[in-house]
Amino acid sequence: MPDACGEVMIRCACGGEVTGTWPAALAATQDHGRSIHDLVATEEQIRAMATPAEGGPAEGGPAATSS
């Protein structure tokens, strides 16, 4: 379950990925769903897809990124 402090990675079925803090990743994923798939995903649906990110800013990886 994502928290406000950690980095999460969310992968869409289309292959798009978003990595960042939970609030940034949530917003980017909702934007991806609306703009690419014409769908509105709830926070609960997106939370179920989120996993802890590896290589986040604390480890030298990218912050909020979207594909």
C-alpha cells in the first residue's frame, strides 16, 4: 500500500509506467487514463496497481515520470 513518503511505481496494462510520490503518481496515472484511454480510474483502483518503486530519488532514480 503506497504511503505519502515513499516512491511508488504504477504500470498500466498498455505498458505505460508512472513513478513518483503517491500524490504525484496518482495524479499522473489519472491523467494518463483520461488522455490516453478516455477512462476515469478511482484512487482505489490505482492504489491496487501501485507497487513500491526501486531506484527512486533517494537511490538516485527519477522522480515523478510518466510514459
